[in-house]
Amino acid sequence: MKHSIHVRGIRCYAFHGCMEEEARIGGHYLVDVDIKTDFTQAALNDSLSDTVDYCAVQQIVAEEMAIRSKLIEHVGQRIYLRIKGTLKGVETLRIEIHKVSPPIDGDTQEVSIVIEE
């Protein structure tokens, strides 16, 4: 049986970007994490150890978002590798990082990147 766990809209204030002012001022980001797993045992025995802990997912995202990068692509890859390497039961993984109100010419709500299997 296949199951999904979605941790969406993780709010972060971070200092990513290629421009100097992004490093000083920072900006708002939203991160979505979608995990395919099998939590059959957790559903039967009500045990957190038999599923992917979404609190751990949020903590990994927050910690990696706190490390400055020029590119959100780089941050996304770090989040992806850390979740895959740390949390058991992750069969497939999708990470999306939304950079809210990016400092580009024109009125743009957000830009985002997606990393998925």
C-alpha cells in the first residue's frame, strides 16, 4: 500500500540570492515537502516510529533554509539529500521552494523550484 505525507507552506525568512541586498535584507520563502511512504504499520499500531515524522521534516527544512545560498536550487538540493539520507521510510520525495516577491523587474508574486524523483 502507498501513502503520502505532505508538509506544505513551511514559512521561512532567509537570506538567499545572488544580490548583495538579499544577503542583508532577506526575504520570505515557503517550502512544500511531499513524501511517498508506506505508513501501514503506523496506522495499525499508532506508533510514530513506523512513519515519517513531519516535525523532523519541518526541522530539516528550517535548518537548511537558515544556511545562506546564492541559489534556491542549491538549498533545495541540500534539503532533498538530508531528508533522503536521514529519515527512514521515504520512498519518493518532492521539494518545492517558493521565493515570495523576488527582487526582479516587474510585478512577480513568486518564483519556485521543484526537485523530485
